[in-house]
Amino acid sequence: MRPYARFFITPKGERAARNGHPWVFGEEVTKVEGEYTNGDLVDVVTSKGKYLGTGFVNDISKIRVRIISTNTNDKFDEVFWERRLRYALDYRMTVMGPEDFKCCRLIFGEADQFPGLTVDLFNDLIVTQTLSLGTELRKRMLFELLIKILKEMGIPVRGLFERNDVKIRRLEGMEEGKGWFASDLIPPTTDVTTQIVENGINYTVDVENGQKTGFFLDQKYNRQAIRKIARGRHVLDCFTHTGSFALNAAKGGAVKVTAVDISAEAVRMADHNAKINGVDNVMKGLEDNVFDLLSKLVNEKNKDYDFIILDPPAFTKSGSTVKNAIRGYKEINLKAMKLLPRGGYLATCSCSHFMKEDLFVEMLHEAAKDANVSLRQIEARQQGPDHPILWNVPETNYLKFYIFQVV
């Protein structure tokens, strides 16, 4: 007899579970047998009681059960979690290599069977975000195992900083907050900045105040891909954040790079990164609203730029706002296409899961038609392999990235 409460689910929920999707939504639960507390492990079963999987339960969340295993023989002890952590880290060491491993996503939530958990490694600092109650209740064990394994791998860990300052935690009944994770395995520290190297470029990362976990790792190889195109060109990098695309363009041999962001702090950091990489003579930050700037340049019939990079934040974080997001994406892409000379280059992307690939492609077709140009595709790319895509979990597939020549 298994020691877990049993959650009976609908045929629709059963199909999803059998197809490998780890989420059981509240409306899919038809009956519960046994006692449990939110955050506990429970069994998910069919309407006839046949085992489907075991996961973390939370009645507060729309996702009532997050399945972590479909193996009835699994024992969810420390050995189980250590094995799963080692599996995730071994995968990164293989697909990223030893150099890129030092600056990559170690745990990508459901894609690594750690519900709601994000773990990024920035040189000597670990940054985490925990969005699931079941994982939150086990985080001390998980984090200390992670520190131990990294040390065994020869990766020194100076500190672990938690970035739980996100509203979505409240949907799981958890409080928001951020701060250092205290452990006897690492000495206390107060320095929230660290130096990383990505694609041969130096960055200062502020893990406390930077967006998300401090730095966007998912575009690592997409940034690298624009380098050869940037050689000899005048580049406009829109939504630059810390200047990562702009820096890769400058390092790739661009004649001039303008890095635009609405955030004064982002522009300051981009300029700082340009200086420490010795490209401040080529790359300049500009504090401006990208929508307003593109409109102004179009109205002026400006032809200063022959390579435009669009890396906007997610314009939609739910299915209900997709139509508005499409309008936003189309506006910036249409204006960029109008600005570019024939033979110019455009790199454009969306980091929203809800902006599906077909919608993004359709938007680009419409923008090109309205701009009276044709798009010659050079590359279609996605997120880096440290953000693995599970084909049975569509939510893990979110980044669309295209490079075109405008003809």
C-alpha cells in the first residue's frame, strides 16, 4: 500500500499525464482519497484508480499537482534528489562544455523535473527562483546538495542568492522576497555582483538588482550568431538591457553600435560593459523608448542603420493578451523593416511562450508585406540547450529567434 493520498482525474487530465505533461489542473481532479497537506507528495490515478504518477500537491494553485515521477519504485529521499541533480548538471557539462558551464542555467524547472525551480550559475554565484510550494519546502536539501555537487566538480561557490521577488509566488500561497541563502556549506557574503565571461565578453552581473536572475542566459548562442553579420555595419540594438547583443556586434567588428533601452540603469550598465570590454569607442548607450525612437527614425526617413536587432521583453504572459502582443511585435518589426536599406539585416525574437511560432511567423509575414519588402531567412534559432525543450511540455519551448536579410 502506497503512503500517499490518491487524486483521481478526468480522462482529459489522464491523456495529458500519459503524454508526459507534468501538470494536473484543479478542474481535472474528480475525487481525493486520503489525507495530505499542501506541498506533500500525492499519487495521481485514473478514474479507475490506475497509477499515473506522483507529484507535489497545492490546493491554492491552479496547477493542483505537479508530477515529478511516473515510476512506482521511486523513493523520494535525498538519494533520489541528488541523482536527479547530478543528471541535470551532467547534461549541462555535456551540451555546454566546461567553459560555458560556468555561466549557464543549471535547472530549468519542469524540463529537468524540478517543478517551478530555476537555478542559474554565474561564475561563483548561484541564483535561484522557486515558484512551487513543493519545491520550496525541500529547497534547503536541494540547494545544499547542489553546492556539494558543484564543489565536487571543482566549481567554487561563493554564495547562493534567492530571487523570489515575483508575484507568481503568491499564486502558490508563498511570500515574495529576495536574499542570501544561509548555509554552513558557504561562508556569509554581501557582494551581490560577480564577473562572468560569455562568448569571450566580460560582464558585471548584479544578482540582486538585475532583471529576472540578473542576466539573460538563453540568448547566449544567438548573440554569437549575429557577430559575423555585424562586421562593418551600423547596428541599432533595441531593448538592449545590459548591452549583450550590442557588445557581440561591437566585438564582431561593427563600425557603430547604438544600444537603446528605456531603463537608465540598463543603459548605464551597457555603457559600463562596453568600457570594460574596450569597445566604448564603437558602442554607445541611448536611454529612450524603443517604440518612440523607431517612429521618430521612420518619420525622419533615417538611413543610419543597416543592421537592427529587436530583443523585446515578453509582450504577453498569458493567452488573453496575445492579440495586443501581436500588435506590439508587428509595430517594432514593421518600423525596423522600413528603416533598413535593401540588403540590410534584421535579427528579431520573441521570448513569450504564448506568442506561438506560427503567430510570430504570420506577424513577420504581415509586417514585411506592409513594409513592401521581402525577407531572406539566414537563421531560425531557439533558446540555448541549457534551457532544454521537452516536446511533451510545450511551455518549455518559448524563444523564437530569426535573422533575415531585407530584400
